[in-house]
Amino acid sequence: MEEPFCSVNLLDGKTKAMGKRKASWSERFVAALLCKGDLADEELDAEPCSTSKLFRFASRWEKFFFTIGILCAALSGVLMPLNTVFSGMVADVYLKAGNSAEGDDSVLDSVFVILYLYAGTAALQFIFSLIQQYLLLSATNSLVNKLRCEFVSAVLRTEASILDATSAGKMSSLLNENVDKVKDGLGEKIALVVRGMGMFLLSIGLSFFYNWKVTLCLVPLGPACAVVMGLMGKYTSSSLKEQMDSSTTAAAIVEESIMNVKTVAACNGQDDMVKRYSSFLSTSSRLGAKIGFTNGFFEGAFFFIIYLFSIVSLLIGVPDVHNGGAEAGSVIVAFGCILLGTYYLGTVGPFMMTLLKARIAAAVIYKTIDEATAREQVEEHVEKLGGSVIFENVHFKYPTRETPVLKGLSWRVESQQTIALAGHSGCGKSTIIGLLSKFYQKSDGQILVDGKDIGTIDKNILRRNIGVVSQEPCLFNGTIRENITLGRKWRGEGTEDERIKKVIDIAQAAHFIEKLEYGLFTKLGDGAISLSGGQKQRIAIARAIFMDPSILILDEATSALDVQSERKVQEALNEASIGRTTIMIAHRLSTLKNAHVIYVIDKGIVAEQGSHDYLISLGGLYARMAEKQSLCVEDEKKTKAKEDKPFNHSLERYSSRRSLLSDRAKSSDENERIISDSISKTSFLRLYTHGQTRQIWATVIIAALRGLEIPYYVVLMGILYAALNASPTDYWPLLIIYCVSSIFMGIAVWVTIAGAHYYSSLCSEGVMARVRERILSKILHRNAEYFDHKETSNATIVNDLNQHAGSLIAGLDHRMVLFVWCSSSFITCLLFSIVAKWQIGLMGLAASIVFFLLLAGLFYLMTIYMDNESRSSRTAENALEILEQVRTIQIMSVEGYFENKYEQAQREVKGLTRKVTIVQSLIYAFTQSSAFFFGLIAFAAGAEYVYNGELTPLNLYLIGISIEFCGCCLSFINPTFPDLMRANTAARILYTYFDLPDEIDAGDDKAELSGEFTVTNVNFAYPTRPEHKVANQLCISASSGESIALVGASGCGKSTLIGLIERFYEQSGGTIKVDGIDHRRISMHNLRSQIALVGQEPVLFQGSITENILLGCDGDLSLDDVRSACAMANASSFIQDLPQGYDTNVGSKGRSLSGGQKQRIAIARALVRKPKILLLDEATSALDGESERIVQEALERAAAGRTSISIAHRLSSIKDVSRIYFIEEGAVIECGNHEQLIDLNGKYASYVKAQSLDQN
């Protein structure tokens, strides 16, 4: 169940977490009036934060900028009604002059005085608008950057129990989508709200000043419209929250499927992932259509009410003029001011909704920030701990589980002593590390460090005294030196450079680092360098001991390595352990032999303890585990493993999920995205080619029809002018025509607004869902080579899809409606003026051309700056790196380093952002003052024609306000310009993926395979390193039902062969045949449906255990098949112990399960497919000895009648296969069964001797 949003107390504004409660009648009333319909709900599940809370993290300067900007917006709003006042004053001059205006110099002088006011007001409007926009956008950008940093910082301080329940993809979506919504709600949008309200209030004041009777009739219009807008907020807020939840979940699916694209492909799960994505997009689309129709209905009702009130006011005002109670000009000014003010207030509706979305989004962000622990100052030099640790009767269970993990665990380690923790998968070994690092809090018992309760020790001091080396080393984007120090300053003996040299020597990493061209300054990341598993692990060791920790934790630190790399890393670990407390966790018991004490954990307690020899002699649980792993060869001296190959022989290692190092990081000087010239010309207009044609045409036609409203209004004003100028006996027929026409117009506007919003929501949500689904499908069907290039790395694609999809929709939603409406109004008003007096109309056209050329130039600059800003920004990638590796960052207590790194990435594009802001402010200022400039031109030219008798005053008035409305249309349309620019940028990026050619899956899609395969003289080199052959004349074969194994050092080509068989890559030479058929002639879908891959790093997806096992399977498999596969994989017992059994949600990346449990689910996923070929790439590396034996037996049973290819560094798991191939530098150098290779006494035999537990 989702947590409630952050809520805000209406009285004191304090943020708090709250459950459901009743809203008081006063809250509901105030909520309706202030367009806070979300607060007017009977039951409040959550509340958006108040508008003032949007500025929670604003600095004094930012608040000052916001204050001045909002003040300028209010002044701009105050000036806007003056164009109506001035046009009314011009009309009043001519109405008083009657038929004597022709040739009357005094009339012309009076008109030009008014025109001078026009010019001065236009200049002031330009200045106020420019200052307003620049200050507000600058302050908003600064505030939003700060909000991003606060969010990232909060995630880094969030408790592990909360992080376990949230995926990195969801966190990334929360950051990108919600912060963008906050940014959209601030800046110009909040200014437009303030301006609209300012205009409305001044309009009332001016109306009272000119004609209080007319104004009194129109005063109730304000509250009536506020109630309508409040109802709109009430009926849309809940749908908005649901839509945001669906969008966030959809973004998380994109992240986990693309970041694990090889696992998805191996399971034929592309369509399943797209369907899951589509289901959440469909929910979002349905809610979006509902929101669109609701907004349109109430916005249309708003304008209908305006027309009704206008009729009432004129039924009083016009007779009053003819009865001598008022002047005609005062009625026109009063009526025009309040009508225009209310009209502008109506246009505020979408901006109020944007502000509402910002308040909801801010509440979500603040919830994450408020849940985080308080930021603590981390001293560079922290207290040195002794390193003794005592667990005494410790109990613990995870918050999401009912079953306890630890049930009275007790063990101890003295300072500088080495102990080991052994036991079955899921017994609680890794949980102990979480408790010792203060990720979790025990439920009972005591944990003492140096005799002090761990609760009394500051967690940063504790973590700075702990060094951790885990099974999957995580290296970050940056140089090797930066990865070792991570911003930490060495304060001990010697300089920092001397300390770095010492730790890389201890980690035995100096040898290969010195061979790199740039040594310690070699960049790790896309397009830079890829290291072997052993090399990465040794850098991780150097990083762990850089700050000279008192406690070193080795969590499966060598389980992923081959014998050669393991030997080097184990020697490095032994060296690193000297002089510090060491806690080792390993399933490979050969690494634990030298520990002072080994604690064997079973069912949450210590079952056995003692030295290796003692526990072997005891003949208990540990002895049985050791027996399963021993190869029992004759005692010989361990052969000295060779040195690691120099870097130019190390390979990119295929795995089901590449490390974040190679998938995500960007070289700081190589971060620009490559976009082809043809694609770079793409615009958001392509959205109109993706179906939904009827809805799109309906939207355009209805919005264009609404564009007739303003010309129709001009005609109505002409009727009003004529009614005021008529005799007291002749004005009533004209007034009745005006009233009837206004009612008709009000209904037409209501229908067109509701229809346009409804159809635009349908087409925008539908088209965007189709575009996003197609892009995800295209990406998931790419071969692995596509993701090896830095410009299309997994993380880059994830960022592009989640970050830009929300911007692209602006080309179809309500902003498109506003654009079409204003464009239609502009054209019809201009045509009206040309028909009425072509000379003045052409002057208006010329002014429009000059204006558009000026705007075009500014838009061109803005597009360049926005594109450069988008390409140069690394904030999204840095954020994803941080969110993916929060736990690693926290345990090293380097949160501050990554916070600074993220802030630095934002500062790098600050200059480009400022340029965008300047251009955007100029565009805004020109469009907001355009009504005055256009009115000035029209009335100035027309006055001369009236003076010369070539134009009547009535026609001048109609032409003047018609051209003036052309300027108003530019003012109305301005808020869409930045969004459309962003949509253009998003289109250029997203269509690079949309236009990818379809992967042609040619070949036989019905072939039934028996499993026989041969690999003959295969050559292969990775696309990013074509000069280095990974497979070099490689030859391997297996008969149907035969089991073979591949052995060799990391990077020798074993996993590369798996990738070639799965057709992740295509070999450059040689052949791979299955059942005598070239595997490239078999469709990939058919081939992979008969091959099952279990990788070294088990990848599970958010969802139930059943959903994970059935990923990519045909629909004819049942739950019984799932249970059977789980039983074969030794997974049934722990699944049945889970509260929800097979329906248990495994969480993001399977976080709710242990490593061994995840691996068994992955094995069950392979077995349920009943494959003809099993590919086991370190399939049992994460399992303890007992589970490994059971799973190995299960795999052997499953392999009966199937061909199996196993890769294993733990040689006990492959000794019974039919044939073992020893691979070195991409070629087979030894081949035979286990006994034959032992007798050969070659490379394989040396590996076996190194792993045997029976040696003295």
C-alpha cells in the first residue's frame, strides 16, 4: 500500500504525516474559493502542500527575487486592463463628437493624447514583464536545483527499511517527474496566476470608478467563477494523484527492464515488459482523459457564466445611458474592463491546475525529505575504534516480514582478530552486516563495539571505521584515484599520494594500474575502460582500506572470481586484514580456513563455532558443507597462479546485468549525445502521425472554431457601440440581438472548450502511450552491441525516456489547444481588419510579420541553448548513479562527496540555463506588451483615416480592438512557447529511438531442437574494442543431452561464448550450429525459447515470485508448473515460509530475498521453460554448500535429456560433466573429463589443487 502524501496543517503550515480525517466545513468552503478542491474532499487521504511551502528551501535572495518578480507580475496585471480603458476612451471621444469627428483637430488631438498613454503603458509593460520573467525563472531554476539536491541528499540519508521498499527507478521518477512539475508550477505559471488575479481586482476597481451600476451587476461574477474553479480542483485532484502514481510505476518498469535488458532478452520477456508498461500507461491515459474532460467542462462553464453576467450588466447599463444617468464611454470602459479581467482570470484555470500539480508533487518530494534522518556533520578525521564486536542474544526481523531472521544470535570477535560467518543462504549472515553497519535496528539483545552499545555510537563514526568488500564491486564514474578516495581526505601518516600508493600495493592492484596509459587517472566509464572482475575487486579493496578502517568486512569478496583472480584477490585480502578486525562471509569455505574462529549460523542462531580443523573433526554441519565442496585430490603444493593479464588482454565480461560502471558512467569530457542530422530535424509535429487521427482532427477543428470567439466578440462590441449611439427609441432591438447572440456564444464556447480538452486529452495520452510503448519495445529488442556505445548506454536511454517523455506531450495536450485557439483568433482578427479597411489591416499584418521575425530569431537562439543544455547536463545520470548505489555510498559514509558531485553537475550547465532564461524573458516581454503596440498602431493609423473622412468612428473602433486582440492572442499563447520548445528538444532525442530500424528476427520460428550444438573456429571482438579478439578460433561441441563445462580465468571468453549462443552478439567468423543448423537461421525468439540462461548475478524484477518465474513464457504454463520448477530448484521450502507464498513481491532487484534465494528463483525461471539447452553461468555461486548440493542435483536431474553448458569457478560443481573445456585467451587449450584433465596435470589440475579443502 502506498504511503500517504505529505500533508500540511492548514493553520500552522507544519508538515506532518496524517491518515484519513474529515475536512471541516470551513476548510471545504475556503478550499472551494481558493481552488483547493483537493482539500474539499469529505475524506482526506492526503493533502498537497500549501503554495507557500513550495518556497520551503528558497534562500533570502531567491525569496527576494520571487517577491520582486511577483510584484512585477501584479503590476503587469494592473497595466493589462488599461488597453481596454484606452480603447474605451477612444470610443468615448468619437461618441461625444458624433458626426463632427471628420476634420476636427481637437478630436484628433484628444485621440493622440490617448495614444501617447498607449505607448508609455506598452513600454512599462515590456519592462515589468522582462524583470518579472527573468527574476522568477532565475529564482525557480535555483530553487529547483536546490530541491533536487535536497531530494538526493534525503535519499542518501533514508533508512534502509524504506529504501528496501522502493526501487531506484521509482526514486529516479520521483526526482525527475515531480521536480519538473514543481518547476512548471513556479516561475511564469505562478506569475500568470498573480497577474490574472491582479487584472481582475484592478478591473473591478476601474469599473467601479467609471460606472458603479454596471460593476455591481458584475461583482458576483468573481465568486461564482471561483466556485467553478474550486469544483474543478475538487474533481481532478484525486485523479491527478492516481495518474502520478501510475506514471511513477511505469517509469520504474522502464528503468528495471532497460538496465537488465540482457536478462529480459534471454527470457524472451520483451513483450511481457512492454505489456506491463502498457498497463500502467493505459491507467494513466484513462485518468488523463478524465482529467481533461473535467477541466474542459468547468473551464467552459466559467466562460459561459461570464457571458451571462455580461448580459445582465448591459441590460442595466445601456438603458441608463439613454436615460441620461451615465455616459456611453463609461459603460464601455466598465463593461470591457471587468469582462477582460474575468476573461484573463479564466485563462488562469490551466495555470491553477499546474500549480495544483506542483503542490502535489512537492508534497511527494517533501515526504521523502522529511522521512530521511537529520543531516549530520561528518568530520574528516573521525574517532578510531578498537574493532572488537559482540553480538549477544540478538533478535531481528525485517519490517516487511513476519518471520524473524535472527533468533538469539550470539558471537564475538576481538580487536585485530579474523572470524568467519558460514551457513546456508538466507540464514542471516548478510543481515548481521546490516545490523553492524546500523542499516537496521535490532529488536532485542545487545550489539557492542569496543564494549559500547552500538546505539550510542554515531553511525558516521562507525561506518568510517568499517571497510566493506562485497561480491559485486561497484565502481563509480570517475578516475581510479577518485574511486579509491571518494572525496575522503587522508589525515594519517604520510601524504595522500603515499597512502594511495600503499593501499594499491596492499590490494595488489599496482601491477595492472601501472600498465594503463593514464595510471590512477584512467577514467572508468562508457568509452573509457573496462576492467576484469579481479581488477575491479582489487580497486574495491584499495577503496575499503584507504581510510585505514578498524573493521574489514568481506562479504563473498571472491565468489565471483576464477582461481587465478581469486588467488590474487585472496592474497590482497589477507594483506589488507593485517592489523584490523576482519569478518568474512563466504560460501566457498576454502577462503575461511585461516580464520581464528568460524561461526556456523543456522536458523538464526550459532549452531557451531571453532577453527576449521575443529569443525571438520566435529563432523557436524560445517563438515558436511566442506565435504560437498572438496575435490579430494592428492595433496600437492598449491601451484602459483599466474599474474593477472595486462589490461590489453582483459575483456568486457558478459553478465546478465553489466555493472553500473560500464552501463552508466560517463566520461566527464565525453558526455555529448550523438544525434544524426536527419533525426535532429524532427519536431513534436510528428506526434500527429501516430494514429488517433479522428481525435486529433476533432481537437484541432474544435479549438479552431473557438478561435472565432474573439472576432465574434468584436462584432458584439460593434452592436453594443451601435446600441449606445442609437436614439432612445431604437436601441432595444440592438440590445436584444446582443443578448441573444451572447447566450449563443456562451454555449458555443462552453461546448468547444469541453470538447477540445476532452479530445486533446484522449489523443495526447493515447499517442504518447503508443510512442512510449514503441520506444521501449524497440530498445528491448536491440542486440547487446547497441548498449555498448556510450551514447546509447542503458542509463542514458532510461534517462531520456523518463525525463523527456513528459515534455513531448505538450505538443498534443491542452497547450496545443491553447495554441490552435490563439492562432485561429489571431488569423481571423487580422482578416477581419483587412476586410474592414485593408490599409490598416495590412499595417497590422506588417507589424505581425516584424513581430514574428523577431520572435523567430529568439526562438532559434532558445532552441540552440536548450539543446546544448540538454546534451551537456549530467545531473540525471549522476542522480541515477547515486540512487542505484545508495547502500554502497551509505556504508562508506561518503554521502557528502556524492552530494557535492551532484551539485557540481548542476553548476556546469548554469551558464547555459541563464542564456535560456534571458531569451525566454525577452520572448515573454514582447508578447505581453504586444496588445498595446498593436492597439497603438491600429488607432494611430485609423485616427488619420477618420480625420480625412475615409473611415467611420465605429469601423475604427472595431478595427482597433480587432488588431489589439491580435496582440492579446500573443499574450495568451506565450505560456505555451517554452513548453513547445522543450517538446521539440524532447522529440529530437526520443525519435532517435523511435526511428530505430526493426530488428529483423529472420529464420525458422518453429524448429524443434534436440540440443546438439557445435562451435567451429569462432572469432569475435567486442564492438567497442575491435582490435582485441575475445574468441580466437574457438571450437566446442556437445551432443544432445550431454553436459559440458567451460573453465578459465576471468575474461578468457567463457561468458562471451554464452552471449554468442544466445545471439546477444554475432560472431565475426566461424559457425555456431544447433542440430546442424546455423543458429543465425533460427529466429531469436524460437532459439531463446528453447535455451534457458541462469547468470551469475540473479536478476529479478518488481513483482510476485510467480510473475518472475513466468517472465516471457507462453501462456499455457500453470501454477503447478511453477511449483514443480521451484521444487527442482530447492526453492519451495523458503517460498512456502513466506507470508504470501508465491504471490510475495520480491521488491526492486529482488531486495526482499537473500542472494541464494534470488538465485534459486532464477534457476526455477530457467527450469519452468523445459529448455533443450541449459546455460549455467556461475549458477550456484551465490549458494551455500548444502543448497549448492541440492540445487546441483536438481540441475543434474533437469539436465537429463537436455544439453547443458556450465561455467563455474567453483570446480566442485562441474566435476561430473561429460567434458570440460579449459579456455585461455579465447581458445581451447585443454579438453577432457575431470579425471583426464587431472591426469594431464595442466592448467585445470592446478585450479583443482588450489581449491581443494583437503590439503594440509
